[in-house]
Amino acid sequence: MQVDRWPIIGRSQLIRAFRPGERATKEAPFRTLRTHGWATAGVSVVTRNESSATGRLTIFSVLNMDAARLAREGEHRGATTLAKAAATIEASAEFLLLKQFLTGHSIKDVSAVLDGGTEEAQWTDVHELLKRLARETNSTRARCSPKVKLPEVFAGKLSRERGLLILNADGGGRTAVPPSLAKAVHRENVGDCLALETEQLDDHQMVVNALPGIDTGPASAPGFSPFGRNARVHALTKADAKRLAGTPAPLRILVPVAIGA
């Protein structure tokens, strides 16, 4: 299993990363980021209803959030480096293909994809594309990490134990997650992928930011088996549940028949 952060964000998330507690609709923080080269312009997606265009939504690489945080902390060179890396991803063939997939859909559908609120079965092609973007984003972030200090990302899958929502990270770490925090990013069920970013503001303050997670591991990874003696039912994934809830195959009984001479 390999869980990464959802690779795309909206402008409101970018502004909150730069100015925690600021109204996400304010224009000035975004203008500041753009003026200094600490954020990209993003990629604009035209939304439509059945008959006409209804507006535009701008999607950004999640690396812009890292750049915005560095800019807030005065690490301007690092912020510029991350923003340039984000621009490279947004100019990639995968990101442009994502724009093509989303263009022409309703603002509700595009917003759901942007926020991680869509089922993989509904948008299979889009999710596969997002997985490729997430892998590239994670790889790019890792290359930048030795040069700049980035917030720690704790990503994994959710389980439920004794009434608590538990995030199980890839490396074996575990932490309890407030249900409201998970619900806010459409990740509140057993098996959902979630990412938490922790950032120390000072000796008395820490910010924990929740993001949707996405499983970028191999598709051939073994799933839950109801016949396994050591199966952990509380770790049942959506794919497992879907398979178990499917229509059973017709029962076939072979009866030997003697054929006379």
C-alpha cells in the first residue's frame, strides 16, 4: 500500500495555507503569492450545464500549498522552487488530460473531483490519472525536501477501533483522527485514504491540515479475504466491500450420468 496526498487543490486551500484563519475568498493573499512567484496561476476548467457554460474553476497542483507555507515562514527561495515544480506538473501531459476530462462537466461534479469527494467507480479514468499525478507529485516533493523544510505528511488508511477513527500509515505508525476532520475531506469510512499534514507554528501552536488521500500502490495488491483466519474486518476497504456485495455466481452442481450401451 502506498497512500499519497490528493494531487490537486482549489484556490481556497491555497489561501488557507498561506494565511491560516483568513477568509478563503479574499483576493489579496493570492495576489501576493502570484506577484512574488510563490504560486502558479493554476489550470482553468470551464464548467457547463446541459445547454451553456456556467463558469470556471481553477485547479492547482498540491505543491502550491507547500510553496505557500514556505512563503508564510519567510523561506522565499524555497517557495519559489516549489512553485516552479508545481508549474512543471501543471504543464504536464497528465494535468492537461485531466483538464480535458473535467471540462464541460457541471460545477458540482468538477468541485467533487477537486475536493476528493467522488467514488473511483464513477470516475475511473480520472482516478487513474490522479494516481499518476500523485506519484509524480510525491516524487517531486521528495527531490525538493533536502533543499527546503516541508511539513510532515502522515498518510494511510482509516480503520475503526473501540469507537475511534484510526489512521494507519504506510510505515506502521498510527494516530487517532477527529471524525469531523476526516468528514470535512470526504474520508470518514473504514478503508478510506487520508493524509494529515502537521506544522509547528511555535512552541504553543501546531496546525493539523487534513487532505484526501489516494492509494497509488499496485492494483494487484491483495485485498481482504473473508476466508482468511487472521482477516481484520475493521480494515475492510471499499473495493473489498464492493466485491463482497456483488451478485453471486449461479450455483452449478455436476451430476454423473450413466450412459447405457
